[in-house]
Amino acid sequence: MTFQSIKQVEKAQTYLDIAIKRALKHEGTKKKGTPFEKAKPREHDRIGIIRDVLCTKLYEIGKGFPVFDELSDFYKELLRVTLDYDKLKKALASLNWAQKKISELAREHKKRIKQAKNFTDLDSAKKAYLGRISSVIKQISKNLEYLEHSRRVIKDYPVIKQLFTVCISGFPNVGKTTLLSKLTTSTPEIKEYAFTTKSLNLGYAKLKNEKVQFIDTPGTLNRPDKMNNIEKQAYLAVKYQADLIVYIFDLTEPYPLKDQKRLLKRIKQFKKPVILYLSKTDLLEQGATKDFSKKAFTSVDELKKEISKKVK
Ligand SMILES: Nc1nc2c(ncn2[C@@H]2O[C@H](COP(=O)(O)OP(=O)(O)OP(=O)(O)O)[C@@H](O)[C@H]2O)c(=O)[nH]1
Ligand SMILES: [Mg+2]
């Protein structure tokens, strides 16, 4: 199972339609006898077919979602900040409830079909079954909608591996994604305007014979409750996944230096090792990096060497 492969969750009515259509295709296996004698086993079978189709579909929906307890802390908290966790759990539980209910109803109505003495009995048993089944499915329709909403959110989750991880942070437009593409083999989208990065960009490089994961973490990493989903992902990636943070200063100041310094302070609160990097030094006048040149790297190769030293 991966987050991207959860299958679309359809509307309640769609599942009902599929099940009924499948049942109606079944023409019965009894070829001899009166029309009523042939109809009875056919309707009996159809009840089972509707149950099988619905229960299989509902089971598969549930199975498509991750087992929350098995997720890493990063994904557990990501679920909690991007979705209503309790609502999602309830929605998944409702799938089990519905399967049980449908099986009970099938048993009950198969019995009624067996006891039917004429077409009127048969029809009323059929109608009663369909009515009860529809009502069960309709009762979980809101849950199905929430599962589909959740699927769409989850499908955009980054696939983060358990490797030594370097998070690249800094203000918008400072060159985070550019640095990622220079450090790794990835080819992310880079644009001249800020907030280009709409999902977490991941890249990989081999340093000291170890595969190292780089995460481009956009956003200013303010309080999690005020962030959009990408910023929340970035915040949690730094909190849970980062072994090392590369913080980028952009002295051409698309954002004031004092704000960039304030963000660095915030980043340091994660209590992870931080390396400073100055971007766009090619655009700066000579001497402009003076205050920084001792503390920050300006060359990607030197930066790479420093990261290598920290790889465990
Ligand atoms: N001259 C020069 N331009 C750079 C350098 N690094 C990045 N840029 C440019 O700065 C702009 C922003 O770069 P990105 O890498 O997209 O910046 P980002 O921090 O990922 O931006 P967001 O994703 O919007 O937060 C692009 O036009 C880059 O080409 C650099 O070292 N020198
Ligand atoms: Mg970017």
C-alpha cells in the first residue's frame, strides 16, 4: 500500500447500482419446473450476489487505507493536522458495521425467500431486502464522502524514506529548490516567483556511500494551525524527519534579512544541527557576504562536504 494508490471511493448509490446490476445479470441455474420453482432459487442467489458485491467493495475501501497505528510519527501527526482523525476512524469503522449489517440482512431475507409460497411472497421479500440494504448503504454515504475527501488529501502526502535526512529551509524564493537540484539528482520545478513549491520536493544523493534524503521544506514554518497543507508537511518533516537542516540566507533580500534571521531562530528551536548557506552570491557585490562568510557556506561543493561529515 502506498498513499498514492488508494482507490477512489465512489458515492453510496454507485455501489448499490453496481451490486443490483450484477445480481440482475444472474438468470438462475434451475432450468426445469414451473416459473415459480425457477424464480425461487434465482432470487435466493441474487440476494447473495448483492451481499457479496457490496461487502467486497466496502472491504476493499477499508483495506486501501493505511493502518494508522503502523505509521511513523511523521505520518501519524500529518494525518491529525490535515484531516479530522476521529471522523476518519469512524468512517472506516462504518464500513465494517455496514458489512455486518448487510450479511445479517442477506441471511434473514434468504430465509424469507425459501419460505415464499407464491410470487407475491417472493416480491415482497425481494423488495424488503433491497429497501433495507439501501438504507444501510445510505446511512454510510456521508462516511464514504469523507473517505473520498481523505483519500484526496492523503494522495498528496510525500513519500518520505527512513534515511539520513537533510531538510532545506528558508524564506520563499531564496533558492531552496534550486539548491535541492544542485545537491541531488532530482529535477524539481523552479520559478522566479515565490511559493513555487506546492508539494514537498524530495531528492536523493549518495554521500560517503550512504543514500541521503533531501527535503525542500517550503513555507515560513509558523504555528501549525495557521499553515496550509504543504507548510504543515514541511513543519512536520523538519520536526520528525530532519537529521540536519540547511538554512538558506538570501542576501539579495526578497525578504528582509531581519525576518530571515527570525525564521532561523525559530528553526533552531527544533534542536537539530543547522548549517547555513548563502544563495545567489553571484548577484551580490564583492564584500556583501563579509558578515556571513565565516559562518555560512557559499559553495555547493563545500556545503556538500560539510553535509557528508555529518552523515551517520
Ligand atoms: N542568480 C541566482 N539565482 C538563483 C540562485 N538560486 C536561486 N535562484 C533563483 O531564485 C528564484 C527562486 O528559486 P527557487 O529555487 O525556486 O526558490 P525557493 O526557495 O524554492 O522558492 P519557493 O519554493 O517559492 O519558496 C529562481 O528564479 C532561481 O533561478 C543563485 O544561486 N543565483
Ligand atoms: Mg521551492
